[in-house]
Amino acid sequence: MLRIWVFICFSFFGKFLFSQFAFEVKEGPLVRVSGMDLSHGFMGGLNSPQFSEADLNRDGRKDLVIFDRADFKIYTFLRSQKNQYVYAPQYEAQLPAGKNIYVLRDMNSDGLEDVFTASDGGDLLIYKNNTGIDDKRLKFDTVGPWYYRNQYADNYPIRYNPLSFSNAETDLLGIEDIDGDGDIDIVNYDQFNLTYMMFKDVRSEKNWDKDTFEFQNMDYCFGYFWEGFDSEIRLNTCPFDLDFPLKLKPRHVGGASCWFFDEDGDGDMEMYLSNLDFKRITRLVNGKADFNQSYDTMISVDSIFLDGKPFDSYTFPAGYMIDVDNDGLKDMVVAPNSAFETKERNQIMYYKNHGTKKGADFKLNRSNFIIEQMVDLGGQSSPGLIDIDSDGDLDLLVLNNGDYAETMGLSDRLSLFENKGDKQIPIFQIINSDFLGLSDSALVGSTLSIGDIDNDGISDILIGTMKGQLFWFKKEMNRWECKSNQLVQYSRQQGESSWAPAVIDYNKDGISDLLIGFYNGNVALFKGTSSKGTPSFEWITSKAWGMKANEWMLQNSEPNFSSYGYAAPAVSDIDGDGSPEVLIGGIENVLRVYHIEGHDPSDSLIANDNILFRVSEGDTSSLRIGGRIRPCAGDLAGDSIPELILGNLRGGLNFASHILSDEISVNTQNPIKRFAKIQPNPVRLGSRFDVVSPDLKEKWIVTVYDLHGKQVHESLINAGESGVSIRTDGMSASLYFVNISNSLRGSNSTHKIIVLE
């Protein structure tokens, strides 16, 4: 029954919400860094991006699609008539979601780029682009997971195997039309044999229809080379020379953990390789055309082809061939291929091709390609809004881990952006990249929060760390001092690391309380017990209001929560009803809202999720912001309505503004009878059942009675809440009556529920 309840909690309200609980993701305020105004400061940052070209708006120009391997965030840019990439986020939600690998290629030669990506288990997923001429939105239909034709004879009982890549989480597949026959080949690194395997689409050879395709495993040793354990290339040799059986016909070869480009225009593809623990990029020259070989054969190795020197900026780079300046020549963009523990700033290197179609010449143009337009502090950004200079407007603090290549993730720091605008039009200018000198404090995995923790009417700075420390910084005599590095005395249980604090007065006694989000996705509540001086706290519960940040794993044989969530709470009255809501960010690409008013901390509430959306040309779509969302809220426009700033795994920021719906007057003349849902029914003792709200715009009282008319439970469903979850603890196996009432509407309904042993 618990599994059913959890599924309902996180799926029922997944559709678009009433606007009083929705935030539109926008460009955000102007940001100035190093004297430059950033055109898209709140775009969100990049860590390990992958690049593909595709004509998104069908104007004949190749646009840009970026997928970040770190948290699977997708960005879309249109190429302007001046050959500039212009951020066009309206296309992001139109593309299918993906994991680890994201490549756009025209699979069926219809002029539309299809999507190749991977599932959680590494299976290849293919989404066919079926966008019609009159379609206003991009349209994709899945044709995967896909299988490949193996090397066994036709009478073998298993002829097809899943096209699955066990190393999809780390490697970059080569997905390209390697032989120029109009269909796509796939190359993948074989980590056991140190060779590259090629899967070829045989559509062209078999004269099949363009929408009929089949991958066949054509070569276990593409390019007739293999890699030594020291990552050196061994040409003209292959582990399978003597003992491997003949392969299927037609036969062709390819590669993986690599990328391809015909540098010299002779019709065969050169191959570029990088390895997990090495910085270099190796180019292998293809001698197929030069020596009239039957198969692709690598004849020479070069590692100084980029600007005449070896690549040594970071380990495990990956390259992407795109025509950045639209001059007809493919340029090379290089970015980290590691999702974590890699260089996180100035890491996207654009090598312009200064050569010709008969000979490429790559020279470094800049190392901040695309990220030059956005705030990108490295990784793990956590924002907070505070009037740091006491000028009456809100400034921006962002806790971050800097560039991992420099800090190794062991010295988190605060970046201070002062508000140089006013209460209506903020302009954030970076003033200090190491505010309070925190980089010397060895803080790791930290999360920032702003709030008056000691009840003196002045905002304080709180920082929770991966180890479960809670730092309290207070401003005294115009100077910030660390008053405590262990503000809460609490014996952590398993999974209760990565503390993320938020200040709340949940019981409205005028004394600040604390919420602390944990690695395990739960949120603990600590009640404040001191109204003056040094604050003290009493632990109440480690599962406050049933709030969760974990992903619901539907793909599991028995769906359940993931074991971690990195819950990051924030508190704000986002609907203007005078009572605060709790926003929960986390590892998943979801921002959840819990309405705690009138609920005991032991209640298990149902969250409003997917509250972030974007409006473009009248089209509304939900947004994939990315992972490790850390929210903060504040009134930046001076209209008493909060805005949201969101930190993320990639070290960037997103901005969202609140959308108010028109108030609907209450009509008591003609009350409408409304019905709630009770589910599951029956329910077992020690479990829960849900009362789903009859109307999200109304406040409802939920009362449970036993057969003798005795009240055994009472709860509220506040306006905007999708329901309430009620435990059967303390009940007995029997029939109960659930009454749902609204005095203003005159609505009253009673439902039966059966509680089983």
C-alpha cells in the first residue's frame, strides 16, 4: 500500500498547475561580471556539455543543441542571420529527454535530425523526428530501445541482442555516417579487448525503405588497431586476427569513445580518441582512400594537431565537429567528457578551422564558448538573497565549489553580487568571488540559506556542509563573524549528510525554527527554544510533513524512491495567502511545493511539483532545469510577490518569476457539489490513504469518524494542495467515514473507507 501511496503522491499533480503556484522561467536581471554585461546571466551554467547541430526552426540554417552530461540538461540555440547563436529556450521542452549520451543525426535521410540517447541501463534509445511542415512544435516518436543483428548463423535461436553500451555513463559514442552511404554507423569502445566495435545500419546495402533500418555488428576491431594499457595506439594489429570467426556481410567498420571527421576530404573519416585518465587527444589518420583498402585502416597517429601542440587542459576531453561560424568548414569544440570531478570553468574550447576542405587547420579561438553568456561559477551553486550593504534592496550571494580542477571540491566559497539597480529593476554585479574568505575554511558540499535565526530582526547567513556541520554567520558592528560551526546538536543517522538549512517559524510562536534537508532526501524539523541570544533547537522529526526530494524510480521492477535526494528546502509565501510554503529542490529535475499550514509535522503531505514552466509565443511548457536544484526566494521587484533564483549542479543560476491568476469570487448563491477521491480503498493498518482534493482552489476540512460517530482524525487541505495523506495508525480493522467539507461553498460529502488487518 505504501508503494501505491508514493506513486500517487508524485504523479497525481504532475500536470500544469493553477497559476498561483506556478513560476515562469525567464531571462532574469542583468548581471555584470568583469565589466561585461552578460546577455543570459541566468541561463544555468555548463559542466560537461555535448554539442549537436540541427535545424530547429527549419530556416535552412543549422542551429545548436547542447546536452550536459552532468545532469542531462538540454539547451537550444538558433543561428541568427548574422551567424550568432541566440538562446532559444522554447525548443528545449520539445526535444525528448535523454541520459548520458545525446546526439542528433539524420538517421533516415529525410533532412530532419533524429535523437540518439541512452536509457538508465545503457540501452540505445532512438527518437525519430516526425515534424511536419505545418507543425508548430518539434515532434518526435520513439523507435527504441533498439537491437542489433549479432554474428551468429541464421539458425541460431538468438539472432538479435540489445544495442546496449555498458560504458554509456562515461564514454562518448561515435554516431556518424562514416562511409557516406546515407545511413548512420555507431562506434563503441570495447573496454575488455581495448578495441573499437562498429555497428552499421545496413539499410543502404539492402536497398530498404528510408524508415527501415537494422544495425549489424560488422567489426570488432575497427581501424585495424588497438590500445595498450598505457593508452598508446598499436597500429596494424588486432587481438582478433587469428581466432575470431568471419563476420556477417555486408561488412564495414567504425569506432566509439571517439569522434570522426574527414579532415583531408578524401572520403574516409579520420578518428579522434581520448581516454578516461589522460589529457591528450589522439588523431588517427585513415588510410582507406590513400591505399585503396577495403576497410577503414588507421595508418598514423598524431597528438599535436590542435594549434600545433598537445591538448593538456583537462583529462578525458571529448570533441564535437560543428560549423561554429558557418563558413562551410567544420570547427572542433572540445569539452570535458567526465560528468564529475573535472574542469568546470573556461573548459569549453572552440578551435576554429582555418584550413580548407582538403586540409583542416584547427587553432584555439576561445576557451569559454557559449558559457561566456552566462553566470558559471564552476559547480554546486546555492543562492541566497540578502541586503548585504543595507541599502534597502536585495543582493545575491552564491555558494559554490569553484572550478573542481583548481579546488578538487575541497574549498567552497561565496560569490557576492551586489544589487546596483533598485527595488524594481535589480542589476547584479559581482563584487567579491570569495566573500568572508570561506575558501580557506575547507567547506565541502555546502548549501546556503538566509534567515533571522536568532530572532533579532536581522538576516543571518547559514551554511550547511556535507559532514553535517551548520555554520552561523552574524553581522555585528558592520562586520560578519562566524558565531558557531555546529549550530545544531544532533546525532546524524545513516543518509543524513549534506545538510541544507532553511529558517521557518512553523508554529508561529515568534521563535525561528530550522528545516534541514539531507542526502537521503528527507527534511528534518528542529524547533527553536531560545527567543534571544544564542539560538538553541530541539529535534522534532527527521521526516517533516513527509517531504521528499528523491526520484520515484518507475523503471524498477518494484517502483520505489531512489536512495538519495539531496533535499534543499526554502521557505516563502509564494501564493500570497499569508502563510509560508516550503519549496524543496534536490537531485531530481523537479521543484516541489508543500503547503504546511494547519498540518502537524507528522502528517505526510502531497507536493505540488513541476511548478516551473516557460511561455513562448503563447505556448506553455514545463521545464527541465537540471539536477541538484537549490532554491531561494525574495521580492526583487518591490511588488511583495517573491521571485525565485535556483542554483544547480552545473554552477549556474536560473531565474523564475511568479504568475498571479485572477481572483475568482466565491458564489454562495448556487453551491456546486464537489467530490473528493479516497485512495487506496480498502487500506491496511499501518499504511496510509489519500484524500484527493475536490477543488484545488478551495480550502477543505477532512474529518474521519468511526462507526460510533467518534472523530478519530482531522486534517486540512489548503488551497492549492492536491490532497492529504492520512495514516491508519491507531485505527482498528473496521469501516470508517471520511467527511470533506467547505463551509464557504456549502459543500459537504461523506465517503466510506475500509481498514483491513
